[in-house]
Amino acid sequence: MNHRILRIGVLIGKGSRLPAILKCTKGLSNTEVVVVISYKEESAGVELAKEKGIESFFMRWGRWKKEGK
């Protein structure tokens, strides 16, 4: 039997739905949220992810492109 884990990345704005996503995936043994990415620099969702030990950060395409990354 194959017991692969589905690793999920969540894209958010403020992150108001993130608690529900984390609650749903917590009950699934084969699912793990591994990264949270927000387009808002100040995001409650990013802070929540950090509290839960999930890698998280914000990224703005225009800013990223301007910095030449």
C-alpha cells in the first residue's frame, strides 16, 4: 500500500480562510500544508502559519520583478 503525503501550498490574501483549511487538513493523515504565500505584506494568515510552524512569506509580483529576482 502506498502512503504518500499530499503536500499543499496555500495562496492567500489576508488569510481569513486559512484556519478552516488547516482544520480540514489536520484530520487527514495523508495531507500536510507545507507553505503559505500571501500577496499582502501584513497578513494574519502568514502570522498564523508561522505560529503553526509552516513556512510562510509574502510576495508581490511587481516588487519581485523590480528587484530582478
